[in-house]
Amino acid sequence: MLIVMKPSATAGDVDAVVKLVEAIGLRAHSMPGATRMEVIRVTKPYKLITLDLCPDKTVVRIADATIGGSELAIIAGPCAIENRQQAVAVAECVQRSGARFFRGCIWKPRTSPYTFQGLGDKGWEITAEIRGEFGLKIVTEAVDESNVDLIEKHGDMIQIGARNMQNFSLLKRAGRSRLPVLLKRGMAATLEEWLLAAEYIMAEGNYNVILCERGVRTFAQHTRNTLDLASVPAIRRISHLPVIVDPSHGTGTAYMVTPLARRQRAGFDAFAVRRASRGSSGNSPVCLVKWSC
Amino acid sequence: MLIVMKPSATAGDVDAVVKLVEAIGLRAHSMPGATRMEVIRVTKPYKLITLDLCPDKTVVRIADATIGGSELAIIAGPCAIENRQQAVAVAECVQRSGARFFRGCIWKPRTSPYTFQGLGDKGWEITAEIRGEFGLKIVTEAVDESNVDLIEKHGDMIQIGARNMQNFSLLKRAGRSRLPVLLKRGMAATLEEWLLAAEYIMAEGNYNVILCERGVRTFAQHTRNTLDLASVPAIRRISHLPVIVDPSHGTGTAYMVTPLARRQRAGFDAFAVRRASRGSSGNSPVCLVKWSC
Amino acid sequence: MLIVMKPSATAGDVDAVVKLVEAIGLRAHSMPGATRMEVIRVTKPYKLITLDLCPDKTVVRIADATIGGSELAIIAGPCAIENRQQAVAVAECVQRSGARFFRGCIWKPRTSPYTFQGLGDKGWEITAEIRGEFGLKIVTEAVDESNVDLIEKHGDMIQIGARNMQNFSLLKRAGRSRLPVLLKRGMAATLEEWLLAAEYIMAEGNYNVILCERGVRTFAQHTRNTLDLASVPAIRRISHLPVIVDPSHGTGTAYMVTPLARRQRAGFDAFAVRRASRGSSGNSPVCLVKWSC
Amino acid sequence: MLIVMKPSATAGDVDAVVKLVEAIGLRAHSMPGATRMEVIRVTKPYKLITLDLCPDKTVVRIADATIGGSELAIIAGPCAIENRQQAVAVAECVQRSGARFFRGCIWKPRTSPYTFQGLGDKGWEITAEIRGEFGLKIVTEAVDESNVDLIEKHGDMIQIGARNMQNFSLLKRAGRSRLPVLLKRGMAATLEEWLLAAEYIMAEGNYNVILCERGVRTFAQHTRNTLDLASVPAIRRISHLPVIVDPSHGTGTAYMVTPLARRQRAGFDAFAVRRASRGSSGNSPVCLVKWSC
């Protein structure tokens, strides 16, 4: 149920309603900024992510940078942080291109238990250097709840990967964090499942969720995944959350990143770009989109 | 096998080689404009569609209009021509928007035998009026070989629909036509299958083939089909044929046409736009993209 | 609309109603054997295929053999008839195994225009020998309308392949044939689309339609197609038409034919088995399921 | 790398090799029962799951019951344990049918945060009664690592659900358990991804892994998932692990469970059956397959 306060309601009025709601054993979500006057019974499966609740688009703020506002945000970096030399070389290139967010896995979810699983804790020293020297914000993936503790200590944004989009314990843990959460779409997730995964995070109190389209699995073999760009306008019709697109993971092929990332006020909030090659060749620079706008 | 003539070869030289090839019982394809000197054994499954054969992009000319050249081509119109009033109203709107091609089904492939199957021959009178009054070129779908005869008489471009992408008898018949062929991707066609369908047309001697991405069938339910925009750069790497995108059929939803059609030199040759609504509401205007470039 | 005659209605009574229906410009379908008394407004998209129309299962009779009755029908043979030696060797093996139907393509729909397209008319001499010597019924695929004429002259059953499941002109032509039609499911066809394709055939007057599940296209790569066995009970709930399963084309791998064909009154009417190898190795025997029931 | 000991090797010999392997910083997996003599460099992406490592099929023993042996194992029960009355009624029915395993979720992974998430710890009292009174083994799903601790205390088998098939931290934790692990295939998992998920469990030392085919996500809408029965023979060619099939979750429809579960030595080791209805109607009995063999 949605209780919309009058524009003249004071913080104290809101608090009083919240206390009342909690007194009857429910959880209250207070969303400042909503201006609609009606009382709304939300009948859709999702509640907190909807434009009904928050008609204005959410702008996620990370220090002096924003995602979902007028700024075109770019998240770029290698798939995994492999060593200091590789990560710093990529970070320099990321900063030079004007991007504000550095993405690099500390823990890498890998299909096989026998392949490189990430540097783990040794990676934090490298990210600290990148943050300090280049002023980039650190985005890294949490593969379990204990990872979230460490990202809260050392990073700026928690990524939930496609494979964990319905790891509900992890979503709940991220929902109790003060850091923004980048929620990638699952490999075969419907829009409803994806939005309800965001709802899990928001239901715990963390409203800074950024959705990331990264392609879905289909019969098509000319790309690693099939980038479903129509999910962006579809989400825009339903939700106030920012949506970003990952054309590098979404296609798996470096030469496709630029054509699929190009947009001119096309409705995307940001792009997440990582090196699109599947291999792991230490010092190759990130495949980065250049933006002229 | 590819036999590349010297730049200095005369038409007579080419003819002599063609005769030789035919004398040994093979079919010769002479592609003017190719300038490479080597002799190439083509080992890929497709031959005529490749950049190996024709390194320059094919520009399809339809009277004074082009597809695949510097002009941004737009094909627009209703799903089916339902009656004079509807078709003319849409055509006026199509012309006003600057598009040069009018698309409207005379014969409509329908999932059910009990739904409207198109006006059939009564439609030609309407298209003649549209052609005459608005100067638009007529693009319509052939659902069988006998349709091709009539489109050759009354239309400007033969569309092969998704359901018939592997109707090889129809492809061969279109390959013997002098009209350009708009070949839509099949609902579950791989890139290779689609390109080989184009190869069927070209192997009969018709080199004016335009490929049209119109979405593929996946588990996703927020759109009618999943528009696979990555097929465009993928084809560009392989083929000299123009590729166009159909964002209206590819999404099935009017409000998605504009965001998915927007591009700024993003590598697409054209867009095919039809009314995106599923219903059949006579005089509703086509949902048309406005272009500013 | 469904008009159900009283059990006491004579053939003359039925004729009178049929004439009345036709007098108002509609087509009448008389389905002998239906015994229900009510008048039914059929609101489903399909009408003639439904159990509403014909509560008893359809048994298709081909001379002394049946499909859809108590007999377990097996259709077996090579992908294409390549030459006399290959076809006769396979036919002998088919007959010895107890199967009554020989399947072999005379015209082979091929993804590439440059691969073997079938023997064409030269094949009929071979099928005549197989029919005469082994008493097998000949099942072959029609890839266009002119093929149907020839199958009517030389064969016993018309196969419509997956690629042509929505070639509506071909479906209509098969619907005007006196031969039974084996309708394979399209590569990405929903149940509704498949049943409506059968409806196209029946709407023209041919009620002897056999549905064939042959796998659908998915992301899975361990088989050529994903055999969707659940389509069989799903169709049984809706339709009176017999359903058969093609485990060889459905998997693309010889060793999977037996496990997926095994059933013990599991609800399938028959199996269509062809040599599952992708290659074309002349005289290799067909991979045939042995039945003990 | 695979080091195969001579048949005459004593336990001490094996220990010595294990110590050597560990001395160089690697993990040793000792698989008793293997009899091949060669030394094998395993080049496939999976190692421990392969028939190369263990040519005999794995038989998982749970007290006096087995999965993967000659016994036909059936796992049955409700989707979630909702209350004592419902669970006991179903358990009685499960036991009467001859099944030995009771499946019921204590923690239920749900798409929405607002729907019933399982009884949690209150459920253990109920499973204790079912175990005691009916002699059934308890199979329940772990949605995070802390769940595994509790299942080890109160249950008999750890289920890893489709949504967590690539929750690698959870797989590793299950791999350190002494309980057998039922690993369901992910919604869009390839065979290789599924087998490598099993490899994650085995690489931690737990060799009692049971694979469960439960359908994959496709465009088809007549079932909740598309049951990919061909995965069973495909896995049999590669792995020694038992494979079971879940026809209730795989189709989502009660009437399909029986036709898809029927088999007669068809190569499946067991069936997992749960109530196929999507709703949550307390005391409705489980939809259970009756076995006559």
C-alpha cells in the first residue's frame, strides 16, 4: 500500500505515519520527493520500483558523480583485476576518456572451478591506488554476503552479477548496505523477475539501485548474448530506477561495442564497458567507447 | 570459386570467361565493380554475399531512391492495406515525413486461416494511386511464387517475410526477378541461415538483396520479438549487402519504435516502420519515426 | 460455429444443412462420427482441430496401415534418397524392423543453395521399387505446390517440413489433397501456431493431418534441437489429431534416438525416425528403433 | 591431471601420492574403485565428473536407500512445507506410493519479496516427525551457506536450486558437506555450465552429487519450462553422476507429470516430483507418479 503525504506534510508528520505503520508490524518505506496526493493500493507485483511510487527518475549520487541524471555516466574497466600493472594501465585510459567509474572484479565468478577466480583481498591495494591517483569510483562484484562487507569498506558500488540476480540472500544483504547496487539482468530473466530482484534490495531499505541490461541467452551464436535493448524503454515505462547497458558483455566482441553503445539522447542512462575479449591478456587496454557529447 | 578479372579486362574478356564457365556446366556470376586481382577459393558456406566477392557496399537503386548509400532510407506504412481510405491517409503521412517507400501487405500471412488475409488483387488499384499521387515506391510481401509475378507488374520491391525466409522455391523465384528483394530474418534464424537465404536469391542472378532485422523469438515477453541489433555489425563484417532494421515489428509496441530506431550514423542503412499495433483499426495513422539528419 | 446433428440425422439431413451453410457464402465442414447434441459457438482460435468438434481421436488410414489407432506406427528412412543402392538397403532394413512407412526426401530443403537438393523426379523410380518390393508406404516432403501434384501421383503421404510450417499457400494446397499430411512443427513455433497451421489444412477439407514434434530451437547446444516432449500431452488435451515424435531430427545424434523414442504406452502415436547423422554416407543403414510391444 | 594407481596399490601407496601432490600445493582427489592403469592428462574443462575418472556409475547412498543404482528412486513432496497438517498428509501419500525421499522447502526462493518465503526454522519440527513416522529421507533446498549448516543438522540431502546453480560460494560450501547434493540445472544453463557446477562441489571433496534436469526457459508457453530430456543421454555419455528428472517443475502442470515421468529402463535414475500446481493450497495431496516396476 502506498500512503502519499500532502506536500505540506512535515518530517514529523511523516515520522508519525511511519511509526503507526511499524506499530502494526509492517515495514514502512519513506520516499521523499513524491508529490502525488492520492492514496494508492499498489496491485502490481512490484511496488517500490514503480513510477507510481516515485514519478521522478531516481538519480543515484556517488560522491560528485551521478547515474540517472543529466550526466552521461560511463563505467569502464577490465573484466577482472589481474595485477597492478594491468589495472593501472586500464584505469589511466578510463580516466583519460572521461569516465568516472572503474569496474574491475576482485572476485570473479567463473564457470569452471579451475580458472582464475580473482585476486581477492590482494586486489584492494590496487583499487585504493586507482581511486587515489585517478579519482575513479570503484565498482566491483559481490559473489557472496561476506564480499559485501569488504566492498562497503573499500569500494563505491556493489555489483550483483547475472548469475546471482536471484540469489535472494545476497540481494537482501545488498539491500542493507549504504552503497548503491548495480543489478545486472540474469541470463534468462524476464523483466518482471529482474524488477522484483530490484524490489528485494529496495524492500530492505536501499533505494540506490541501478539496473544493467547485459544481454540474454538465446539460440543466436554470432554474439555471446543477445543484447535486448528494448528492455530499456520497457523499464522506463514502469520504473523510476536508472537503467544502464553493458554492450561489451552483451555482445562478447570488441568491434560491436561502439555501434551498440552509440546513442544520442536514446534513453540510456549510462554504459558499462569492460574489455570484451574472453581471454585474459594482462596488459591489453580496455575496449572503451569514446563519447563526444 | 571466385575469378577476379584484371582492372584492364574488357567486357569482352569477362564474357569469354563467363562462356567458359558455362561451357563446363556451371553458373557464372559476373559482379562488376570488384577490383581485387587474386583468384580466390571461397571456403565459407556463402559466396556471393561476402565482402570477399564485393568489397564495396551494395547500393540498391529503386528509380531515384537508394538503400545502402548515403541517403537514410525509410520504409513505412500499415501492416496490411485494408481499404482505400486507410491506405491513402497513411501514405500521405509517410510522404510528408520524407520517407520514399510505402510498405503495405496485399497478401497478409496470418497465423489463423480465419483472420483477414489481405485485399488481394483489389489492392493494386490503391497502390497505383499511392504511387501516382505521392511518388512513393511500393514494397509488398510475396507469400508464394504467383505473387511475385504480380508484384513485378504492380510494385517496386518484393518482400520475403520471416515465415518464408527458408521457402527456397520462393527465394529462387525472387532470384529470377528484376525487382530488389527485401529479405526479413526468420523468427529463429541464425546469421548463417539468413545469409544463405540471401545467397539463394543471388545465386539465381538477382543481386539487389536488402536484409532486414526484425527481431527473433526468445523467452522474453515484454516485446513481441527480441530485436537483435547486434546482427547489424555482425553482417557488416561479412557482407556487402545493405541491412535495415524493423523496430515496429521487432518490438510490437508503438512507444518503442522511436527509441529503437534512433541512430546517428550508427551503422544501419534504413528502417522499415509499420504500424506497430497488433489490432486492425482502419484509419489510425502509421507510427512513424521522424528523422532530422 | 459448430452445428452438431442429432444422432438420428440422415446423410440427407446433413446435406441439407451443408447446402444452407453454403448458400449464405460460408464453407461447411462435415465431420462424421461426432455424437454430441449441442450447438457450440467455438471461441478458441482453432476450430476443426479441437476435441470439441471431434471428441474421438482421429485415426488416419493409409491403405492397410493406420496412424493414431492402436497400432504403433513407425516412419523410418534416410534423410534424402541419394541413389537406388542406398535407398533400397535402408528400405529393406525398415521393412525388416516392422515399420510400415518409408520416409525419404525427393526434394531436400537445404540451408545452402550449393548443397545436394535431392534427386528430384529421378527419385520416383526408386520409391516405386520400394513400394512394390517391400510394401512400404512412401512419405516425402513437398517444398512447393508443384511438388504436391507429384506426391499425389507417386507417394502416400505429404510431409510439410518445419521451414514451411507457415507457408500458407503450401498448407492450402495440401488441404486440397486426398493424401494425409504430416505437419512438422516449425523451429520456433508455439503450440497455437502449429495447431493453426493444421487448421489451414483442415479448413480446405483435408482432415487427415498428423502432427510431428521435431524439436525446437533453444540456446542448448548438446542437441541439434530441443525435443519438446511436453507438447504431446498438451496437444492431446486440445486436439483429436494424432501426434508423432521425431527423435532423430529432434536430437541430431544417433545415440539419443533410442532413449528418447522408448515409450510404453506413453501417449505417442508413432515415431518418425530418419538417419540421424548429419553427413551423407550413401549406404549406411538407418538408425532404427526396435519395438518390442 | 589424473594419476591412476595400479590395482595392487595399497592405501598407504595412495596416501603417499596424495601427500606428494599436496606438498606441491595442489589438492588431491582420491577416487577409490577406479581400475584403469594409464596416466591421463584431462583436457576437458571438467575432470572429476567424467567417465574418464570413474568409469563406473556413481551410486549415492542415503542410509538404506540409493540413487543411481538398480533401485528406482522417487523424490516427492510439496513445493514448500506450509504447515504440519499439509506436510504430514503429503508425506503419508509419498510413503504409501513407495517413494523413499520427501522433498519440501523450508526456505523457499521466491521471485517476489512479498510472497511466502517458507517456514524457516519452524519447519524442522515437522520434517523430524515425517522422518520419524514415515521413515522418509528429507530433501530441502539451501538458499545460502548458513542454510547448509542447518540441513546438515536436520536433513538428509541438500538441494541447490536452479537460481543458485552458479552461486559458486554456495556450491563450495555444499562441497564441504558430508550430505549428498541434488544439483538442479539452471534455467538457461548449458550442459557444460551445469557439469562444471557439479565440478565445483566435487572439487571441494564431496563426490555425492545428483544432477536434476528440471526444464529450461524457451519461447514455448504451453509449459512453465521446456523439459530437455535429451540432456539425460548426453550426460550419460560424459559423466558417472546419477541424473534425475523433475517432470513437475519441468512442466508446471499436474496432468503432464505422468506422461513425462513414465519410463521403462529409459535411462533415468530417478524422478523428483513435487506438487505441480503453482498455487499454495495447504492440504491438497502431492501429484505423485505411481510406479509399477
